[in-house]
Amino acid sequence: MMYPAPVRTEVETFGLVVGAATKGFEIFNQIKGMLPEGMMKNLKIPGLPKGMQAQVKNLVGKFNDAKGMID
């Protein structure tokens, strides 16, 4: 036998996505305090489909409203 038998590898896609998002938010939370006041108001997310930015902005607004009520 020239090559070893292949070994099946399981990849947990959900865990990978959650881990990447968590790391991204950790980095974002570190740098957001360094941005000038009001800079994040018109922040765009690159690569979103057309029209999705407005939906994201709407959801972020709703989230911030709810967070304000909880705080």
C-alpha cells in the first residue's frame, strides 16, 4: 500500500460560523472605541446583496432600542 487509508474528518459548520462571528465581534468591540464619534452611523457592510444594508440597519436600530429598554 502506497498511501495510508483516508480518515473521515467531521467539520461542524455551525460552530465554525459562530466562532468566526464571535471573534469578529471581539475585534470590533476593541476598535469601536477608537473611532471618532458618529463614524459608525453610516457604516456599510461590504459584500451584502442590494437592499440588505437597509434591513441590517433597521434590525440594528430595533436591537439598540430593545437594549436601551433593558439597560
